[in-house]
Amino acid sequence: MQLDIDFVRSQFSQLNDDSDFVFCSNAGGSYVSNQVQTVMEHYNRHTRVQPYEKYKTSNEAGQAMDRAINGWAQALNIDSSELTIGPSTSLNTYVMANAIGSSLNKGDEIIVTNQDHEANNGVWRRKAEEHGITCKEWCADPVSGLLDPQSLYELVNEHTKWVFFTHCSNIVGTSNPVQTITSEIKKRSNARVFVDAVAYAPHHISDLKALNVDGYVFSLYKVFGPHQSLMYIKKEVYNELTPQCHYFNHYYSEKLLNPAGPQHAQVASCAGVLDYFHDLYNHHFNDQSLSSAQKMAEIHTLIAQHEDRLGAPILDYLSNSKKIRLLGKTHTLDRDRAPTIAFVPTGQSSLQVATKMQNQGIGTESGDFYALRLVTDLGINPDDGVVRISLVHYSSHQDVEKILLALDNALTDHS
Ligand SMILES: Cc1ncc(COP(=O)(O)O)c(C=O)c1O
């Protein structure tokens, strides 16, 4: 069975706005599914009141929010009390860093990477500095940009308190094997593991209990939904954290890490992403006995197959071109590479190539994508960065053909 791409594309109204335009900046933010628009509009038109009171509208507003919270907890195979829904991943990690801070004592160590987006980087480095503890860096290969798990294991010891790394780099597009890495870290230490899945979740929604991580975060505005970020923190970790919410809310773990308070309509519309995946599941499969997390796994098998087929011709073209330096793996193996493809042109700037593609109707982009440490350590001009082509499962084979044509024109034309 293959993903029914016509059905998929019919679920995103923005894809029909301009049929000639090819959107390939999805890693910056995806289109929003129609199901999300429906939930958001319903909330704003009919239940826009303070939620969780006993009167009808307020009760419905609370139920709409609970549907999102409980639905996502089921999809991720976690308890709803372990889920924080905050305004963005950068803010969620900022708050989490403040919550962790006071548990860091002299002699403790943390590990971060130079592959991560700054949202899963600077906040932890700053906390280490404030508390006078050692912060080690797990370094990516300076040529490919890939992380070697073996070099991480050499950094882990009995003093390691937290390890922070990414599920998938937003530049090199390659996934790190989170389950294996987490299990190896836990064999060597009592360290907690926190993973940024912002660049991974648009391609795969994970079973978090199976990954056995202690923290996991991603942004729904890159997963066909509203501008919200979901952060999982394992139940037992809450005892180690300093609450960041109002003092009278300290007993509610779902409020502990959200000083902002929930954005009601946005939270409710997170359920629309699940409605979209359920519609996708029901269109392709009919076994209703599966759990929400199992249905997610099934649908993401089809998504991964489609995405692999989209990425392959672009990776083939780029890995054979003498006019660019391709970052990350040249092929996908066992779903280890998302179709998030970055390269550095030789002989012209990334900005020039991206602009030439944009002028041909290709919505690509260039820059450091807030992974400045990686760009710099790969020896790339930080002021120019890389060209990034990022596709998701609603991208089509026709999109890829147009991208390849525009790319070839842009790399050939040196004007
Ligand atoms: C890999 C990665 N992590 C974190 C972030 C930050 O997410 P947010 O914009 O929700 O703060 C981004 C945003 O581009 C990202 O790509």
C-alpha cells in the first residue's frame, strides 16, 4: 500500500492556492491541516470563554482543551499529567532550564551537542555556567555534520546529570537513534535524557515510553498544527524540578512548567492534528482495535516510504554534483534521514542559489536556521549559511521534478 497523495493534499487548503508554487521550507513551519482550522474556528466562534466553569460554553471549552491534551498523551503513549503545552519549543526549554537549575550541584556534569538548534543548546549551557558545573560538548563530524554515538559514550560518567541532544538535525536531516543512545547512557550513568524532536516529529510521531527518554519536545506548527509546543517530562523527574508556575498550582504537574498559562484556542486546536492523522489512518486502514499510538505508527510507515521516495532523487542529484557540498547522509537507511536536505554551493553564495530558486517558484530558503554552532563548526560562512530544501509527506513527485529543474538552473547560472 502507498500513501494516497491526492487524499493527503486535499486536506491542506493552502496547497491549492497556487498550483505552480512548490513549498519546500517545511522545516521552518508546515502548512496547517483543514482539521486544525475547523477546530480553531469552532473554538473561536462558539466557545471563546474562560474554560472549565460549570456553564455550558465554558464546559465545552474545557472539554475541547482536554480532548487535545488527552489525545496527544495517548498518541505519544504518556500520561496527560506528563505533558506541558507551551507557546514554543524555545520557551519550553527556557522554562525547563530554569526548573532544572537548582538541582545542579558542584561536581555535576551535563552534555550538549553542537548539532542542535539553539533552543536545545544555549539554555542548558547558560545554566551550567550559572551553577559552576561542567558542560561537555558532543561534537558532530566537521565534514558530514553527523553525530557518532560512540563519542558520546566516552563523555558519559557517574557525574553526568543530563544529556541533551536532537532526534533529528534541522540542517543535516539525519536522525540520531534515540532509543539506543538513551539505553547506552542509562547503562553508564543515572543521567536524564532530554531530546529535541522539532525536526523529527513532522516525519514521525514517536512512542515516548518505548524511547525511554526523560524529556522530549517538539513544535506543532511544524506538524501541520497551531503554534504550540508539546513537552513531555517523565513523572519521576518532576520531584527534581523547581516549579515555574504560580505557587498555588505547584501540585499540578501539567502546570508546573508553564508560567505563561495555556493559550486556550491554540491548545484546543492541537486536537485537529490528531483528527488529521486519524482521517489519514481511516482512509488507508480499517483496523479500529489498535491504540492511538499504534495507529500513528501504521500511518507513519506509509509517510516514511513516501518521504524516502521524495528525498532520493534530490540526494542523488546533489551527491553527484561538483557544484555543491552536501551535508549529512547521501541516502536513507531504515528511516534515518528526513527529506530535510541542506547543501553549500561552491562558487556562489547560498543566498544567491536560494534566491534563484525562489525566482523560479520554489519556496526554499537559506541561512543558519538557528543551528549556528553547527554551521560554524562545519566551516561554513555563518553569514551566508546553507541552502535548505525541506519536504514533508504532502510534497509530491511533481514538486521534486520542479525542484530538480530549478536547482539545476540555479547551480548552472553563475550570473
Ligand atoms: C530542531 C529545532 N529545534 C527547536 C526549534 C525551536 O522551535 P520553536 O520555534 O518552537 O521555538 C526549531 C525551530 O526551527 C528547530 O528546527
